[in-house]
Amino acid sequence: MMTVGSPGRTETALPAGDISCPDCSDRLRPHGFARTRTVRGLGDDQLTLRPRRDRCAGCGLTQVLPAVPPARRADAL
């Protein structure tokens, strides 16, 4: 499982090659974004997420980096 401290850290660490592939340990490179997701917040608030997608320089697999809150949740934490 990949863990990234914050979305701001992802934006600086991914282009610098500081995040490695969980499968082959080669460097990950930016590869656009995953689909936009909407998460319910407190009350009537909604949060729109656009998680970062990456591609491994070694094996070529693409992955979606974890978002805060988790992208597969319907409610904010």
C-alpha cells in the first residue's frame, strides 16, 4: 500500500521521483488525474476530490495515489 503524507507533499514528491512503485520499486511519474469524486462533508457541505494518477517508469503500471479523505468513502472523516 502506498502512503503519502499530504496532497501538497504528493505534488512536490511525485515530479521529483521521490515516490516509488509498490510493485517494482522504480520511480513513479505524474500521469494526469483520476476521475473527480464528490464526498459528503458536515451538514450539506460537499468536497470534490481529483486524485493524482501516476505511472511507473519501470513496469509501466498506472496507479491512483491516495487522497485525503480516502477516495472510496462517501463521507469525509
